[in-house]
Amino acid sequence: MSESLRDQLLKAGFVKQIRDEKRGSEGKGRPSGKPHAHAGKPPAPRRSQEEIDLAKAYAIRAQTEANERKRAQQAAEEEARLRRERKQKIQQLLDGKALNKAETELVRNFEYGGKIRRIHVDATQLAALNAGELGVVQQAGRYLLVTRDIAEQVRAIDGHLLALLVDPHAATADDGVPDDLVW
């Protein structure tokens, strides 16, 4: 007489019927007695279409950003290569053509890169520099005195390296300070 409720339900056939209904509604058909595939973890919720679209958008954005970084790196490498080539051309152009002298008595001041710079020259070089027959080129941290032709060629290769080239045909502004003034 001490049958449990479970045993009574099994005899009546209700438990089997309830299990069959559960199987039919879930559509899983796994045999009873086997453990769940996720072993105690709740089943992962199915991702909605919106979540899938969001994941695709993030993936597309990451790919686009990677492509942009790659293009920027390639552009920087190309610019560095061109800069090296220009530097090498200027080096070859200036080899042995600098007119700087070790013993000079005058200093010619000029503005370059927002600062006042100086180059040591003699009297004839100072006159030629102020007349536009000579120019000053910055190369490897030094200022080299060169002929006007060489200065024009440097300007054609890289205009930033031409530090001083007086235009002899330009009208000079009368600021009251003579060009040959030595400080």
C-alpha cells in the first residue's frame, strides 16, 4: 500500500504519456537517461538576426580599418623611399661642389626654418651671394655655399633644402639695412 505517487502514475501510464508529449513539443527525440550535451549549463540562446547583422558590421568595420592601416603604412613607406632617393640625388649633385672655405673673415646671416642661420664667407663670396650668383643649400645639418646653377637644381629636386638664393631681378625692399652689413 505504500506505493509512491510516481509508481502509481507509471502503472496508470500517465508518466509515459507526459514524456511523449514533452518529446513531441521539443522535437529533440533524445533518449532518456543520457545527460544533456551542455552538462548543467543552460542552453545557449539562439542569436537573433539583429545580433548576426551587428557581428557582420563589426567584422566589416575591422576589415576596413585594417585595410586603411595597411594603405597608410604603404603610403608612408613610399614617401620614405622617395625622400631617400631625393636625398641621394642631392648628395651626388653636391659632392665636391661646395664653395665653403676654411679661412673666412665674414659671416652672412639669413633666415631658414624660422630661425636666423649663418654661413661663413669671404668678401667676394659675400658680394656674389648678395647679387644672387651663389646660393646656400642645407644638407646633412650643414649649410653649403654653391653656385646658382647647383642651387636651382637642388630647388628642382627638393625645394625645402634651398636655404638662400637671392633673386637678382626682384625689386629690393628698402628697409634701411644694407645687405652687406656685418654684425
